[in-house]
Amino acid sequence: MRLDVVTIFGEYLQPLQLSLIGRARQQGLLDVRVHDLREHTHDRHRTVDSPPYGGGAGLLMRPEPWGEALDAVLADPPPGAGADGPVLLVPSPVGEVFTQAAAVELAAEPWLVFACGRYEGIDARVVEHYASRVRVREVSLGDYVLNGGEVAVLVVVEAVARLLPGVVGNAASLEQESHAAEHDGLLEHPAYTKPASWRGLEVPAVLASGHHAQVERWRRDESLRRTARRRPDLLRTLPPAACDAADLAVLATEGFVPGDAGGFRPGPAPVAD
């Protein structure tokens, strides 16, 4: 996979040289290229911003340097890029919320290009223009505002690259993580390691029992409980057909019942023991 990142703060992307992402780059699994937007300016101040039309606080990134920078990136496709070209990702608080499902979709792409906005963002014509040439996705990490797109790029690259074959040593571990489709999109269960007793807290006995079926049942139960208590919104998309009688019993004790239109909804208050 090739990743092109256009930014005015290339040093912000230094963490992509570390840990699993850095190793994937060394192994040739990832080709990460960082491009300086200011190299596509033509004045002595290397200006990339101007006040917005219509007034208002702050500055907006001008379209001309972005056009030149993105044109240069698109003119140098990697082998196997295909006729569709890259997916152009523009981090923005007005974009779609980035999810694990989106990470899975992007991991299937051979080429991603990131446009890192700063100040009050990028002139809207940039997204409008490139949407007619390549697939554009504006993405948001959540309902808050960052100073720029670079931190979002770090998050998206980390989430996407770890799904590529060979990046994570034990690929099976990806299937039981929080939000994984193989895990029904639920939060992951609590996990423990040695020592068995620490500061008066014990590892649940079932995990040391050697009874694999009971361990898996405990993990499933705890995953359901954790999701119900911390992210009940995720239960709205959990198909009741994917749940067995034990799952339904756990969710009932947490106050959730199958909904009329699928998923789970809050039901009658659970009866106290």
C-alpha cells in the first residue's frame, strides 16, 4: 500500500517511523511519502492561507497550492493503482466519523492520499474539484475539533495499516478486538496476565481453569456486559439472530431486549438478585 500525505508540518508524521508501522515500512509493506505543501507556493513568504470570503475569524488554506500539490501526487501513481486512482482522505470535523468498518474498507485500497488542513480548513473548491477526479472521503475522528489534520492521519494510518497482511504478527488477534466485525462489533472483554493476584485483585478463576468452552463463554458474556454498560449504542446494530440463549440472558440482565426492527433496545428494568 502507498500512502501520500500532503502537509505543512511534515515532522508531525515522524511517529510513522516507529513500532509496527515503521517495521512495515522497512519490510516494504507500506510506502509512506510526505509532501510539503509549501513547495507548491510561488511567493517569498510561501503563503498557503488567506482570510475567508464573507468575513469571519481565522484563515483558510488557499486552493492554488493544494491543486498543484495534489496534481503532482496524482501524476505519479504506484504500480497497480488501477483506473480509479487513490482514495483522497481529507480530515475534517464535518466529515464522516471514522470507524473500524471504514478502516477495513480502506485497507483494501492500494493507494491512499491524505490532505492535511490547518487553520480554518481548506477552500471547499479543493474537495469539489477532486471529487470529480478521484474518490474523496472527508473523515472525522469524532465530535471535536483539532488544530490540523496530521493527528487524524496518524490515527487513520495506524488503524488501516495494522489490517494489512504481515503488519500484525498474530493476525487472529485482530478478530477479537473491539469493534471487529468477527466480534459482532462489540467491545472486547477484559484481559489479564501474570501474576494471578495483584494488590488484592484476582484474575477470574475461569481463565485459569483450562476449560476452553467456559473461557469463551466468560469472554462473550463480559464483552456483552461491557458493551451494554459503556457503548449501548453499539447494541442497536447487533443482530438478535447472531445471539444464542446465553447472550440474550446476559443482555436481559443488562436491561436490553431485541428490538422490533432488529438490534437491541432498552427493555424492562432488570430484576435485582
